[in-house]
Amino acid sequence: MKDLDKNFKKDTETEFPLREEMRPRKVTTPDGQVIDIDPLADYFCQEAPKVHRKSYSAIVEGFYNWARANSLWILGFGTGCGAIEMRPLMTPRFDAYRYGIQWRPTPRQANLLVISGYLSVKTLKRAIRAYEQMPQPKFVVGLGSCTINGGMYWDSYNTIKKLDEYLPVDLYIAGCMPRPEALLAGFMELKKIIRKGEAEGANKYAENFDWYKANQKSVIKDWDMPDYSW
Amino acid sequence: MLPTIAMATGFALILMGLYGALTHRNILRMILGFTIASTGVNVVLVSVGYMPGRTAPIMDSAVPVADAAARVIDPVPQALVLTAIVIGLGVTALMLAYAYRLFRIRHSLDISKFTELKW
Amino acid sequence: MTFEWIHIAYAALTLFIVINYGMIMTALVRKIGARVGGRYGIPIWQNYIDLAKNIALRSKITHGVMYYLGPVFRLTGGVGLLLFVPTIYGSVMFQNFSYAGDLILALYFVFFGTLGMALGAGESGHPHSAIGVSRGLAQVTAAELPLALGVYAISLQYQTLNITEIVAAQQGSIFNWTLFTNPLTTIAAMFAFVGTMMRSPFDVVLAPQEIPIGPPTEYHSAYLALMQTNRVLFPVAKVVIYMNLFFGGATNWAEFAIKVFAIYMVSVLIGVVYPRFRVEQSIRFFLKWGLPVGILAILTV
Amino acid sequence: MVSAIFIIAAGLGAAFLLGLLKEDQKASAFAITVAALGFMSWVAYDWAVALTTGRAAPVDILTAGAEPPFAINLRMGVAEAWLATVIGVTGLVSAFYLRPALMRLGRRAMAVLLVMTMALTGLVLTRDIFNLFVFFELVVIATGGLVLLSDDERAVAAGFKYLVVSQIISLLLLIGIIFTYHANGSLNIDDIAATPMMFTGAGLAIFLVLIALMLELKPFPANGWALDIYEAAHPGFAAIFSAASGTAALYAADKIFAAAGPDWLPLATVLGLLSFLGSGVLALKQTNDRRLLGYSSIGQIGFVLAVVGQRDILGESYLYIAGGILITHAVAKAGLYWLSGLVKGRGLDDWAVLRANPLLVFAFASFVAMLVGLPPFPGFYAKWDLMHALAGSDRLVVLGLILLGALIEAGYMFRWFGYALKREVREAFPGFATDKTAVVLVALAAGWALGFVWGAASANPNLLTALPILFALAFLVLEPLPAWAKNILAIAGLVGWFVWRYPGYDPLQMIFAVVMILGGAVILLASFYEKGRRIGFYPPTMLMYAGLALLIEAQTSFEFFAAWEVLTIGSYFLILRGRMGEPHALSYILFSLGGAFAILAGFAVASMGVQPFALDNLKALAEAAVPSAPWVFVLLAVGFMTKTASIGLHIWLPGAHAEAETDVSPMVSGILLKAGLFGLFILLMNMGHQHLWGVDLTEVLVWIGALSAFLGALMAIFQEDAKRLLAYSSISQLGYALFGLALMNHVGWLLAMMFVINHYIYKSMLFLAVGGVYKRTHTKLMYKMGGLITLMPFTFVSVLVGIIAMSGVPPLSGFGGRWLFYNAIMASDLRLPMVLIFMSGPIAFLYLFRLIHTIFLGQLKDEHRRLKEAPFWLVVPQMIFVLALLAFAVLPGMALQKVDGYIGSFFGDEPLIWSGRAITSTFGHWNPVAIMGVIGVVFVTVLALLLWMNHNAQKVKQFNIVFSAERPFKPQTTHFAWNFFAPYRKAMGFLVMPLVTTFWGAITDSLHSTADFTRRFYTGNGQTYAVQVLFFVVATYLIAMGGAS
């Protein structure tokens, strides 16, 4: 059940045209000079992601990992039906806050991207962007069987099957859907991984950037953005 | 009595002339009206200077220079009238010339047709 | 008073105490909120952990010079505000740099951080930042008005602009506090206090999902760490001013801790009870309620 | 000395001589004409000079060898001689101007011209009323002849209408003359004067003579016939008709009024004012240049007639005043009619072709200034003296109406001038006829020469010998030089003047001199960026600075007012230079002149007619508690507040400042506005608290200041145009300064002083910065910009420093202003106005942030990607300002300590103690160095900390923002800038409804609709005009009799 069967895969023979606003164009300046604008190069930073080494001192890195584990800020981004299971975590019954888990509205301030269920190709594009805009170190948790093998959408024309072909997943929480208790247990597990210093998904993404990009581009038809969204 | 009648006649002529000049649209009639009015003015002028029982202010053998002041009427209005008549003639001539030019322009002598300049 | 090098050490000590106090107090306030809602709430050290986490982030971006300087302005504003106001009445150590200026300095220096932050947020190029700034500035013009009137009223009352002298005049008995000698002024000023603490009902500036937390939406890592530090420091510094002006100041750190907490809780209590205002609603609110009270205050003082 | 009779003889003789020539000897005919006119002018001029210098005494020339009343006598006095000169020269110059037409029509036309000139001279010289009548009729006939010189067919009808009315006038005149003669037995004017006739019996006779003479002056509304002549006649003749005929007729009327006695003077006053105001209003609606000039002529003659009506109080200065106005009018109007002959089209905007020759534009400007009575022309001196005489005799209504009339005249004249300078030239332009141009330049030279003569004859200083003004005028000659050379000269002049003068200044003058003179030099640095010759920039600029330089040093009310007018004129031409400046320059000059007239009236009332009036005397006036003192205060304050653009009088400012050129905006905003503050300083320093109906007027000023500060700021935040935003901000800032002044305490004044310095620095800086951005982006609309910070870093820094300083945030100098402000209000008893000021502070923060955000931050637009930093010379002064602001922030005592002591000498207190770098007041303390130090150390520490932690941040580009997991579409849709404070508009928008604009708009609209309604009165029918004349006579008689009984 690979994603890359021929019904699903993008037609790479014919170039999909860029969106109008992303196409290079000529613009007249106020002084009457005509200049070239290449939106992709002019508007976006074209740097590739870097591999960030750990701190030189093991003690410092240990402290940092402890802090990262106890201050998990989740990006408030619901992708599939699993998003509904996130809300109870804020309630008195589950109260994830006591574990240092909080929600942030902007990727810039979040470390944890929870892919909460099936991911359509359209949403994948947004998820990639959101993930790339989060600062390192960042963690991805896949929720439910849809992120593992497509689940009930295994033969869908429109959803991806294996999340870790597109983003480096640190942890899956199985179930359809996993209950909030399972989520909490999963987050506890993630904390342990982080504490051990093994949650280096961002570095893995940077190291295998080309592979991830090739996979992403093979399913996303109108790739009208830079390779890496800073 | 005589000066009063003359003066009344003069004013009557002035009013008639003015009435004529201001009610007729024909330029020639207007000019005529003004001529009548200026004649009236001349009559008034003369009547103001007239003194009963005196003679004309002409210094000849009939009126010796020595007692002229007592025997002639006031000569100044007479002189004024003469001047006024001459000037009136000039103005009337000019107005008639204008009437001719106006007629050449518009082939009409109706004053109310020459109102392009206004406001 | 003139400058001596030891003042720097004293100022650093004040700063250290206040930052730590602020860290704990804001966490405590959140915890109280959670308990009221039946939750356990965040750990009391959570602010420290978040700070450490943010500093520990590895990748950072910058949008430009002003973006970089924004948090610096912000924290300088908070630190400066604290240092321009005497913290503990009667203590030589905690007079800070209050000889640099009087009440007016404190009143206007509040805007220093706001301006820098707004500029930094502006350079990020994010429209939501600008929207947040626009809302915040619009709201603050109306919200600060009762405070300005209140400050004017108490400086008329005490015939001085010197904060230490104002605190001195309130010593002796609890009934010497401005709160009791001039309640109208205090009420007017508290309007402004509630209005500028970035809590509901006046927190549409930060509307977390509509304009993802407004001005700081692009900030992260150490930038955010500086802003978090300011977020715990600045309210305390502001409360110190209110405490000095209206609630008799503090003669020792214990009194300081209690009074700051109590005053801070005013905005918290109002915040948990009332829903959010739109910007024009809050402007109208301050003009309709805050302004008349302020005018009464300056007319009756 | 040639006898004056030869003037008449030469005219008549030459006319007869022409009759002897053959029809085709046109050249010799013209030569004879010119020779005769030249001779006539020379004789008159010779007399004029001799009589003025005292070489000769006035003579009576007896004709027919008998004493009057038995013969006609002519008199040659000073007035007669000068007027005869005007008439002769007008005739001579017009002859040259009319040359083509005269050559076409031949010797007869030339003879008529000679007769006309002769008859007009005769009108002036004769002392016999019947002789007066004769000359009048000659003038009528000659006019009838000369009207036909026109190429315009409609002129024929106009001439006929003129003749019809002339007939009626001569009827009235003759009847009047004969009965006057009947009543006192003499036709000699001097004999009539010996037996004054009252309103009874014989009064009707003298009334008829007077009214006939006044009808010759074309009084409003019985003047439709004259306007037709003005419109249709050849401009060369219209010049004679307006300048020479008007002058002669007026002098004739004056002679009879002098003879009839003072009881008749109110008649002249009323009819004169009616004409002045009525034709002024009607002129507002005119679209034909010559007809407009006709209305203006009638108005001006009415003005002089009103002056004739004041001859009982004018005494010895009567000739100086009436003559000044009359001669200025004659020269200016002749000049304008001659100019109109150079312009093909008859619409007002057709005069745009004049721009092809800058000299003609200068001539036009000079003529307009002459008509409006601006310095340095005779009308200015005359008006000044006249107003003082009127105020001295309590004729305040007349004073007010004359000023109103002058303002209306300024309205339509300057509007027209604006058309000429700014409207498009519609058709290809063939070039000007050299001889006609030369004729215009003769009038121009005459105007300036007369200005010099009148200035020299004035009891007050001659403006044309004031060094700064001469320096400014020198730039007219230097116009061919390149702009950079003129700029160096201008800067050198300003700096040199300052260095020369400053030892004599007191601290107050010193501050203003530094801001206005040295500050002007700094702003002029920016002008180096202009290439080419920049024609028309330096003369007005330097004129403005000359006015400012003189203003600072003014000791008497005259010096002050003259300087005020000079700077107003200079700045008007400067503002008019802006690309879209035309309507704004007009509203500027109208408000400024209105204000100037208020000042004039104020000074006149204050001095009670006694000149010279030292400014210090205002203090005596206040101390003596003269009943008029509060009114003087009101008038002067209103005048000064038009310049500071206080709310209600502010509507001229936004456009004027926003549409001005890049380097002009800072001049008119940073410097010019301070002139108003200087005036207010002088006023309050001398007059202090004044009470009117129990209200303390300074409290009213406090309220006005507070309202200006508040509403100005509020309007500023809703502007999309960066320069308009800054302009509204000026209203607000000047409101602060006015507020501080009006608090009438020591700190308040210091506050105002601080605003003078601060506002100059940061507003100049911001205007230059925005101007630099405009240079690059070609737009002033802020939402079209964005993200320019990296492209224009220096400009950004100056804007940043500017807005921090302006918003009063420590540590920059604006905070000092706020600190002083609190200390000032603590010492004041007023409470409520503070509320407005408290509000305006944060609101200022709003518009300032908007300024910097929408221009420099946010999203960079495609077309701006390659922009460069603003031109070097625009950046230089900005950087100087940045340094000045920083220095002033740390060491405010540098500038303020001396002023503080100086102000202390007025209030007799020392509220501020300057110890070292710290300042202590009664209430608080302020240590700028400590503030700067603490903030600096903390800032650097925090920055170092951040650099240590985030030194490796990745620099990203404008679209690398989190956008709800999307990417932005285009910069235009991502830049949040338009309607930036939308919520604020929802909450407070009702406060910025344009009530004031609507108010002033309603006033001008109602004037216009009155004009439009009234002018339908002029139907164009000659008969109707004649009937109107008769009605006018009857109505005037009834009203005069009613008024007398």
C-alpha cells in the first residue's frame, strides 16, 4: 500500500504551471525603470534547513532536554477527525497543563505538531509549511491509524498513507480514534524520548531534506512555494 | 413770470425727452429724445440767467460798458448755453455715428438687441 | 541624590527580586484560575521552564533590525520602568534610579516598550501583528486617559510629582492611603489599570485565534524569552506605581508582595468574569465611564 | 518751468496739427502724437517734482486775463501735478501700446487720443465747474471715439450704452451747475467752498453736481454700461479708461466734495463702500479677465471715494493716503489691462500663457500685490495710515468694511493669479509682442518706483531700504544663476545676518532667530538636491525669511505688521509652487490676509491713531485698562492664530503644507508657523490677562489651544497622505504651544518655548524624510508604500528619532516638553482643558506609529524593490536634526536655561532650579542625563544578551511569515495599512466631521451665489442701465435727505 501507486502519484511529465502571483513578471518602478520580479526568489528565503548540533556540554543539553520535555507547546492545528480528541485535554478531567503541555496559535512558538488523523494532500501542504516554520527542535506526533498506514482511507484518491514519508514522526499514537487518555500516555512517552535526547526529527528532516521534498512534491500537484518555508 | 414759464417749459421738455429716450427701443428715437431733453436743459439754463427788464449782455453802443452791470442780464448762463449747445451737437453727432455703425453690424436699430455684453 | 556605583548592584538586586516574584506570582495566578475551574493547573515553576525552553531553541529567524530590537525595547521598557520608580519606601537600597525623574517620567516611559514592540512587530511584515498593534494603540489612548487624570488629581492633592513624597504622605494609617483620602481618583486610575493589563475584557489586542496573539505572532526563541521576562516584570512594575500612588506604597518586601498580588488580582478577577470587548466598545466604555470619573476626580480634588 | 496751460495747449494744438497732415502720413502723425503726449507728461512731471521738493509753489493759471470768478482758472498743486503726470504718462505709454490700432485708424484716432489726454488733464486742473462739465463732455466724446479702436464688434454697442448714460449724466450735471451758480453766483469751485450749502434748497443743486460726478465713477450698482466698455474696449484704451479716466474723475469729484463741505462726506463714504464691496462680490463670479478687471477698477475707485469721505479726519495725510491708493490702482490697473492685451484667450485661466515669460509673471504678481495693498507698494503705506486715522476717530465700521472689501478683492485677484501659475496652457503660444511687453514693464517699474517714493515719504521706515528685503529682491536679478549658486548665497545670507545681528538679541529673540534664521539655513541645505535654475523659488523664499528676520527685530507696530505681510507674501508664492498647490495657496493667502487685517485693525485700535506705536505700548494699554484693550487683544490674537492654524482657522494648513514642495514643507511648517507663536508671545507678554464680559481671554486661548491639540491629532490619525498627516499634526503641536502660552505662567511659557524648538526640529525632519520618500516613490499615500526600512535606512532613522521625540517618550527631548507641561498645569487654576490635552498625547502616538509603520515597516511593494536612499542633500539636514535632537534631549539647559531666566524676569519667579545637569521644579525633578544613562545601559545590556543568544538567526524575507499555514498572496494584500485605525474611526469618527470646512465653505458659497444672483441685474440693455442710473440718483437723494433730516 505505498502512496506512490500510479493512481495517486502526480503526473511528473507535464509541468504544473505556477500560480499567477508566483510567476516572474516585469514591474515599472516609480522612476519609470522596468525591473524583473521573481516572487519565489524575492519574497522567500531560499536557504535549506540546517542540521543543528547538540550543545557541547552534555549537562547543558540534558538540562535543555528536560526543559523541552516539560514545556511542550502544541501548535493548535487540527487536521483530521482526531482534532476533536485534543480538546478534552484542556478540561479538568484530563488537564494536560499540569504536564507543562500548552497550546500556541502560531507555529513560531510551538514545538509539537500533532497530526491528528488523516491528512488530505491539500492539508499536507499546509502541514509541511507549518512544520517547517516551527523552530528547532520540533516534534511530530501522528495520531491514529490513518497517519500510520492510511487506516480506513488506505485506498483514497486524496489522502496520504504513511506520514513518515513526508515528515519525520517522533511518535505514533495508535487507535481509531485514540482516546484522550491514550494521547496523554503518548505525550508522556514523547517526553521520555525527548529527555533521552532522541527526538531529533528536525535534524533528520534536514539531513534527508531531498528525500522528504521528493516525496512531498510527488503528491502535491501545485507546489507554488519555496522548497523550505522559513 | 416769464422765467418761471420758461423754466417749467424747460423741465417739461427734459422729462418728455427722457421719457422718450427711455421708452423707445429704436436708437434713432432715443437720440431724438436726448436731443429734446438737452434742449430742455438749455431752456432751463437760459431761464435761470434771465432778469426782467434788462437787455442782452452785448457791449455795443446801446449799452455802455460803464453801466452795463445794471442794465444787462447775467451773461454767464448765456455763455454756458452756447457752449452746451455746441457740445450737445457733438455728442448727438457721435451718437448718430454710433447708430450707423450699430445698424451696419446687426441691421437693426433696436437697442434691446445689443445685449451680448452683460453680467 | 547623585549616582554611585553601588546603585547598580542595588538595582540588579531589585530586578532579581521582582523578576522572580513576577515569575512565581503569574504562575500562581494561573494556578488559582485553574483551581477555580476544577483543574490542577500548571506547575508553579512552569514560567522558568518555558523560559529555559525558549532560550534552548536551536533555529531562529530574524526579519530585520527593528524586529531584532523590538524585544530589546520591550524589556528595556519594563526594566527601566521598574528602575525609575522607588520600590520600597524608606529603604535606601530600593530607591533605584528614581532621582532621574518623577512620576511623569514613569508615566511616559510606559510607552517606550510599547513603541519598540510595535516597531518590531511591524517589521515582521505580518498583517496580524499590525492589526494587533492598531487595536492596542487605539485602545490604550482611551484606557490611559483616566490614569492621566488620576495622576493629575493626586499630584494636585499632594502638590508634588515626586513619588517618594506621595508615598510619604500616605504613611501612618491605612486611612491615609489615597484609596481612602481620594477614592474617586483611585477608581479612575483603576479603570486604566484594568484596561491596560491585557486581560479580558480588554484583550482583543491578543485575540489568540483570530490574529494569532497579535503583535508577537512572529516572535519565538530568545526574542520570546525576553518578552516573557517582560511579561512578568512589566505588570509588577506597573502595579508598583499604582501601589505607590494609591495604596500607601510598601515599606518592606512582604508588604510589597502582598499588595502587588492583591492589586494584580483586581484585573484578574474582572478578567475571569467578563467577556471580551471589541476595540470600539472598550474605547466607548472608557469614555463613558472612566472619563467622567476622572473628570470628577480632577474637579473635586 | 513751463506753464501748465501748455499741457492743454499742446494736446489741443497737436490734435489740430494732425488735421493738417495727409491721411497717409501715418508715421509722422504718430510721431507728433507721441511728441505731444511726451511733452504733456514732461511738463506735468516737472511740476510734480518741483512742487514736491518745494522748488515751486502751487500756482493758479488765469485765463482770459481776469480773476475768477470772471474767468476760468486752472490750478497746479502737488496733487494736480502728480495726477496730471499719471494721466500724461498713461496716455503716452498707451499710445505706444495702441500703435497698431492707431496706425490702422489713422490721424483722427490719434487726435482723439490727444484730446482724451488733454481733457482728462483739464478735469484735474480746472477750478471752474462749468469748465469741468466741458472737459467731461470732451472725455465722453473722446471715449466714444476711442472705444471704436477695439477689434471687438461688441464694443460698438458698449460705446453707445456709454453715450446714453453720459447723456443723462450731463443733463444732471448741467442742471446742477446752473442752480449752483444761481445759488451763490459763481462757477468757481473755491467760491462755492466759501458758501457751503446744506441739504436744503440749494443743496439739491450741489447734490445733482455731486451725484453726476459720482456717476462718472461708475458706482455700484449703476455701472453696467462701464463694465461693458471695460470688457469690450481695446485693452490699451481700457487702461486709459480705468487708470486715467478713473483718476481724473475721482479728483474732480474730490474737488467738489472739498467745496461742498463736510456734510456731504458721508455720501461719498457710503457710495464708495457700497461700490467697493458690491463690485468685489460680483467680481467673484467673473470669468472674463477684462470684465473682472472692470469690477476691480470700480471697486478700487469706490475705495478711494470712501477715503474721500474720510477727508475730514485725514488732515495733512489725505493726499498721501488717497493719492497712494489712487496711483497704485492706476499703475496696477493699467499694467493689468496691458497684460490682458498680451493674452489671447479671455478666460481667467488663459493667463497661464504668461508663464512663458517669468518677467511677466513677476509683473502680474506685482500688480496683484499693488491692488491688494501689500508691501512694498504705496497702497500698503496708505492703508496703514488710513486705518490708523479711522481708528483714531472711532470710525470702526468703515475700517471693518474697507478691510472686508480688500479681503474680497484679494480673494479673486489671488485666485486668478493661481490660475495663471498653475493651470495648463491650452493652446500653442506664439510669443509676446516686444513693444507691448515693454509697456507692461514700464508699469512694473513705475509701480516699484512709486513703492520706493511712498516708502520714503512715509513717516514709517521705508521697506525698500530694509536690507533683508533688498537681499531677497536681489534674487530676482540673480535668477539666471544655477540653483546651487543661489542656494549658497541664500544660506550665506541667512547665516551672515544671524551672525551680524545676534549680539543684540534678548533670549526670546535669540531662540526665534535660531529657529527661523539658522533653522532656515539648515533646511535650505536640502535645496541643493534641486538641479537647474529653479526659477521663482529663491525670491519668495528669501522674502519669507526677510519677513521673519524683520519680525524678530520689530520694535513698532508698523515694523511688525510690515514684516508680517512680507513673510505672508513670500510664503504664499512658495506654497503656490507645489504641484497641486493652487487651491491651498489661495486659502492660505486668504486666511493669512484675513488674519493680517485683524492684526492691522488691532494695532490701529490700540494706537488710537497715534504713530509710531511701539509694541511695548501694548503694555501701557493693558495697564491703563482702556475699554478697547480686550478688543485689541481679540483682534491681535485672532490674527496670530490664523498663522498658528488654531482650530477654526486651520483649514488652510493641511493642503498648504501637504502640497508644498519637499523642501518647502519644512519651511512653512517648521519655521513659518512659529511667526504666529512669536506674535502671541509678544501679545501675551505685553497685554497679559484681558477680560471681556467677565471672561478671561487667556482662558479662551487655553481652550482653543487644547481643542486644536486634540482635534488636530484626531484628524491626523485618519489621513492616508503622509504629508497631510504631518500637517494635521502641526495643528495639534501648535495647539500645545498655544495652550502653554495661554496658561500665563512661567513653566507654561517655557513649555511653549520648548515646543518652538522641538517642533521645528522634528517636524522639519519628518517633512524632509517624507519628502525624500516621495521623491523616490512618487506618492504620498502611505498604504502604497511599505517595507522601505532596508532601502532607506537613514530616512528611517530620522523618522524613528522624530516620532520618539514627538510622542514624548523618554529619553528624547519630547519628554522634556511633557514634563514641563505637567509642571505648568500644576501651577494653573484651570482643570477641564487638560482633559483634552491628556487625550491628545496618546492619540499623537497613534498617528506617529502609523507614519513609520505603513511607510517603513510591513511589506515591500514590487515596484519599490530597487528604490535608493533619499537624495544625499535631503538626508544631510535630517542627520543634523537627529544630532540636534539627541543633544537637546541630553542638555536641554543649553537652550532653555537663559530663556528660563528671561521669562522669570516677567513673572518674577524662579520655579525651576538648574543644578548641574538636573532640573528641579516646585513639584518634581528631571535629570535628562541620568535618564539617558539608565536607559542606555539597560538597552545595551539587554541587546548584548539577545545577541549572545540569537546571533545565529537566519535572515528571512518578507513572505516568510506564518500565515495560518498558507502563504501570502501579494505584498499589496498583505500590508495592513489602509484605514489603519478603523476601530478608532468607529468609536471617535464623529469628532472629525468637517464642521469648520463646511462653515467656511458656506460663507464662500453664499458670497458666490449672492454674486451670481446680483449680477443678473446687469441685463446688457442700454436702456435698462439708463433707468437704473436714474433710480440710483433718486434713491440716493431720498436716502441722503432722509439721513440728513
